[in-house]
Amino acid sequence: MNGRFSALACAAALGLALVSGGALAADKFIVVQSTTSTQNSGLLDELLPKYTAKSGTEVRVVAVGTGQAIKNAANCDGDVLLVHAKPAEEKFVAEGGGVKRFDLMHNDFVIIGPESDPAGVAGMTDAEAALKKIAAAKAPFASRGDESGTHQKERSLWKAAGVDVKAASGDWYRETGSGMGETINTGVGMGAYVLTDRATWSAHKNRAGYKILVEGDKDLFNQYGVILVNPAKCPNVKADLGQDFIDWLLSKEGQDAIAAFRINGEQQFFPDAQKSAS
Amino acid sequence: MQDFGSAVWQALGLVASFDRDLLEIVLLSLRVSLTAVLAAGLVGLPLGAVLAVLRFPGSGLLVVLLNAMMGLPPVVVGLVLYLLLSHAGVLGPLNLLYTPTAMIVAQAVLVTPIIAALARQTVADIRGEYREQLQVLGVSRRTEVATLLWDARYSLLTAMVAGFGRAIAEVGAVIIVGGNINHVTRVMTTTIALETSKGNLALALGLGMILLSLTILVNAAVQGLRATAARTAYA
């Protein structure tokens, strides 16, 4: 009988140790709803420790697509929103979800594809024309299909190119419904073209001979914005801590830190805060 | 295919170097999943036993539903819990979203039906053997449930282990309610998903191997516990 109980007691003790053994989380923290590109590129890993060291505030990042990030912020599940889809961000602020939108930084989108380049778009600097060629060749194109900032940009480019991708969905146009990295993995797997932000691609390891084929069009501009979730709508928002983080990002120190971030020696994000809200 | 070789090396390297981040992630995974399984066991085992013993109108339908709930899609459980725990949801004031507690709740919801359904079957099976004895002794239903649960305890460990397998392996629910926040809610499965999305396929696979080893260790520990307990019991 004793043996049985000691065995059970051991199991229970192990369980209790695990239940109570969790790390004590810092009290002073904010939740930032952000996009996968800022996390997957490694930018946030570089910025956040600098800010935390200075302010003592832990920054917890939930990295999802811009569409989901905005939806989460609209549900008051976060203090700061850091995303890249200006029209959607402005709508979010106009609807009372956020206080003010600030330009933070930009980089650009690129179209990557296999070396074989079945649509022959390598070296093009006109994104619309390149997409038209891809559509004409019915070459596979992997889309995020998830309402992310990149997906919204991609749809506006297809619209400008006059291509109805809805009709081709499931045929040469393939909506993965997943994040940027996963979509690149899928695209690489099926030999499809992919529109991606430059930072995610620069940091991506599974390249399988893929290259940047189209870049340099001003339509491929990718603007990031930062917004404090509206404490008037969401009383749980830590307005002071959140605003302090935003102020730091927009300050010379924060902007310099963004500019200093490199992947393979290459600058990935270009700070462009102007202090005035748009 | 070089990814497989590379994955093994990366996994061994991480383990050998006692990588601190990895240790933190492993411990959180164990803490979340073991707690969820314990909680699910506390509810699921008695529930299963009661369903095995009691017959009432609709009990057959309840068993079908319970068995079907073993197939609850994690991502749906995550979504429903997100909607409840969100600040815009009814449980928002609890401030549980993006915490390990939310992840424990999510996994407990997924695991309870598995433990309850397997416990119900196990208890129903041994009840067939015990029924006459119990009838002769004229024990109450409550004592019957307790007796059957106790006598089936080693078989019921299998139900708990099955529940643990589900909990430690799922990603769909915890990534939604946990948010995969570094140093706060990042567990093995969400790390694997993240590294996959970064294209670090070898590292992701290596982490998968570590996760699998962990599951084997836990199962071995349970097996050892069962053997030791059984030996002492019959010695």
C-alpha cells in the first residue's frame, strides 16, 4: 500500500512542481499586435531589448497578419498596433479603434520566383507589367490570401494590372491562406511566383534557388505605421506605457535603431517618422 | 534531404549546449500540457466512470457526443476561447488572453473528452467483471464509481497518456489564445511553426525531434511508475 501511495505522491509532486514552477512574468508590460514581417526578419528582436533596457517595460509581441492584428486590436486585445496597410490603418483610427497613426518606417515589396522564370519577368521594374506577364503565361503565383498587409498590396497591384485573379483561383493563382514565410515555403515547393516584403525574404532560409526577379517599382513601396489603441474605447489599454513605446520608436534613438538593423549587411527598414500624425 | 541530417545535428547541438531559450520553451510546454492533462483527468475520469455506471434517458446519445468530441478541431477550440477571453468577450475582464493559463484551458478542453471517453470504455469493461460482486455487496453508485476507478487505475493511465499526447502535440489552439509571445507563451509546437515560417526547416525539424523525445520520456516515466506501483502492490 505504501509503495503505491509513494508512487502516486511522486507523480502528484511532479505535477505540482510543474504547475507552480512557471516563470514570474514582469508586471510592467505592453502587448503589441504586429505583423509577421517585423518578427520573422528579426527586427523586433533587435529593437525591443533596447527599449526594454531603457524603459523597464517588457514588450510582448503577437505577430500575425495585418488583417488579424487590426481585428485583435479592435477587440482591445493589445496596447499598440504596428502594421503595414495604410488604408486599413486609417480606417481603424477613423472608426475609433486607435488614437493616431504615425508613419514609422518603410521598405519595399519584391516579386520572387524560380530561376527558370517561366513568365520571363526577371529584371523588370514595372510590377503591373510583370503581373500581366505572369497572368498571360498562367504561371503559378502563390498569394497570401489572408487579408494581410502584403495581401492587400498584392490585390491592389492585380487590380491595377487589370487581372481578375478570383477567376484563376485554384488554377494558376493559389491562395495559401497563411503567413508570409509559409507562403514562400509553399511557393518554393510549387515553383510559384510570390510577392513578399523584402525583409522577410532577406531573412528566409528555405530559398531553393529562388531569386528576387522584380523590384524597384514605386508601387512596391511598403509603409509601416504605428498606432496607440484607443483607451477611450478600450479601458484596459495601458495608454501611458504604449505611448511611451511609440514615442521611443519615433524618437531619434528608435529611428536610428531601425536604420541600424541589417541582414547580411543590408539595411532592411528605412525610418521615416515625421512626428505628425496622418 | 540534407535537412534531415542537418536537423539531427541542430537538435543535438541545442540539447548539448543547454540552450536557455530552449529550456524555457520545453519547461513551458511541459507545464502547460501536464497541467492541462491533470485538470482534464480530474474532470474526465469521474465523468467517464459515471457515464459507464449510470443508465439514463439520453445516456447513449451522450456517449456518442463524448466520443465525437475526441475529434474537436484545436483551431476551433482556440478561436472560441479567443472570442470568450478577448477584451471584447464575456470573459475579457479575467485578463487571461495571451497567458499560459489560457493555453492550459484550451488544452484541457481538447483533452477532457479524450480522457472521459477512454475512461468510460475502460470502466465499462471492468464493470462487466465486477458487476455481480458489487451487486452482492449492495454498494452505492458512488462507491461503485470510486471502486471501479481505483481498480482500473493502471489502465486509466493509458487514457491520461493519450490525453497528454494530444496536448503536447497541438498547435492550433495555443497559438491563438497564447499568441506565441517570446518568453511568455512560446511552447515547442508554436516555435516549430514559427521556425518553419522563417524557412528554418532544419531547425524546425530538430525541434520536432526534441519534442518527440520529450513525449517518449514522459511516456517512459509513466510506464516506469506503473511498473513500480504494480510490483509493490503485488509484492
